Amino acid sequence: MRKVQKHDRISVITNILTNNPNKIFTLTHFCNIFDCAKSTISEDLDVVKDIFAQYDLGNIETISGAAGGVYYNPLMTKEQIREFTNELCEMINHSERIIPGGYIYTNDLLYSPTISKNIGRALASLFKDVEVDYIITVETKGIPIALMTAMILNKPMVVVRNQSKLTDGTVIHMNYITGSNHRIKTMCLSTKAIKKGSKVLFIDDFMKAGGTAKGIIDLMQEFEAEMVGIGVLMATKNPEKKVVEDFKTLLWLDTVDENNKVVDIYNVE
């Protein structure tokens, strides 16, 4: 095998790390790829780490010890979150997005791979210091951003359904009351989806009064799992008092005036 040049090693290492966020790779893994010494890989990683730090591309983290290694943490800085959410506000604050019923059309944003990935990065950044075993969401519009959040944190995603399917096996059903119009709805989850004692992070696209989030909290109690955080893309200012108190949002929705075609949405900052 020909000797691999330094710039080649750095390119391959960068590609592997960025394509596998928060997955730990040992130095031996790279040594086997390039047939070189650990000291050489360490020098390459120092270069990659400096470049990422210089351009705010996320962090290259190293873990010492026999079970240690290196991983890529693609979290956003506060300034990057602010810039991104400002862009989202500009994309959403348009009267043509208002649809009958006073709702806002956001499917094109949620199902855009680039935008949903950045939403996932931003939401993951809000919970960077929280220990998480699963990312959980409800069908259907929350799935893209929950999946991207799960990818960034390198955790499995679980989807709570409105109706069970044959492939789910044994499921737990739970009725919950929506916080906005006080309607009774049903959610269900397979008993095989989450292990007992797990820590879960709930991610969704929208929160009005928090009824769905409260339903998820109650459902997790049936699984003996702990809800360690609630993160949403957008939350309404009214009602000001939600049925859940501890949550984080990227955007606040203040006004949707269907008659005058006015949308007022802004970021947390």
C-alpha cells in the first residue's frame, strides 16, 4: 500500500467524523485505514481540531484512556443559532403561509433536508449538557426534525403513533387532553420501543398549550422512563401558561391574523 499523504488522511478523517456525529472512533481505527502510527493520527487530528475551531464548524472532541478515541460534535454556537433562527423567521413571516383556520404552512421547511438538519443541530445544542438515551416525537410533522436531532446526538428515535400497527406488537395506549381545545386524543407506543429507566428527550415542531408534551410525559411514566427535556421548533405566546413549564423553543409565534394576513414570529434571542 502506498504511503498516504497528510492532506489525504485529513480529508478522510474529516469525512468519517462529520458523517458520524457523536460516534467515537479509536485512533486504532484510523491507524488501520492508513497503516500508520498513532502519533501520526494524533497530529492529523490536531490539525482538524484547529480548523473546525477556527471556522466554528463544531468541535472535535478527544477521549483519553484505553477506551478513548475521537468524535465530532456538530453543535451550533449561540450566534449561529441566532443567525439561523433569524433566517427561519424571514422565511416564515409571510402572509401567503397563512392557511384556513389560522395555521401556518411549514411543510416545505420541515421536509427540507438542509433546513431540518440545521433545526436538529440547533435543538440538539439546547440540550448539549443533558444525558439522553432516546429522542421521542409524535407523528407526523415532528418526525424530520426529531430524526435530525437524533442523528446529531447519535441516539435512536422513537415515534409515538395515534394508532397502533400490527408490526408494533404489544402497545400501551394512553388518552390525553389537548391543552388548547381540551379534546381527548389517543397516543400509543410499542412496549419494545423504550427500555425501562431510559432518559428521553421530546422533540416536536409546534407547541400551543403543551397538551401533547404532557401526554408524552404521562406515557413515559408507563415505561418507567424519565423525560429529561422538551424542545420544539415553535411555540405560541398564548396561552402564556402552558400545561408543561419546562421546555425550550427556537421560535415564538405571537400573531396569526387570518383576516389581515399578518404573521408575527420571532426567535428567542
